[in-house]
Amino acid sequence: MKRLIKKALLKSIRHYQYTGGSVTHFAISCNFIPSCSHYTYQAIEEFGIYQGVRLGIKRIRRCNDRDCVTIIDDPVPLFLPMKKK
């Protein structure tokens, strides 16, 4: 079941990318490299559905500056940070 959900999520992200991404759907370009959709795709592949979507949402929440003139290099982390107790 998890594999089906993961496959559906990744397929929907690819569809979003192929139909124009943020430029077409929201009339903005991404402030980051890789773009938020690529970042989320990579995070889901690397860390699974829950953690990947969580990382993707956190990234999208930071992508809010329409007037940003510099592109920020922000790759998917190699490992997840430990939770604080």
C-alpha cells in the first residue's frame, strides 16, 4: 500500500513539473536549486512518504519571496536531524 501511495505522489509531482511547474501554475519561479518540486521528489525517494512530504512542506513554506533576486542552493539533506528530547 505504501508503495502505491509513494508511486502516486511521485507521479503527481512529475505531472506538475511537466505541465510547467510553479511558473505556469503560480506565475512565480522557484527561489531554490533544486526547485521545490524536485526537492520534494528527491526527499520522498530518499526518506519515504512521511518524512519526504514533511521536508517538502517545510521547503515550500520557506519559498515565499516573490522578489528574490538570488537563487539559494539548498539540496536535500544527506540524513535527517535527530529529534531533540
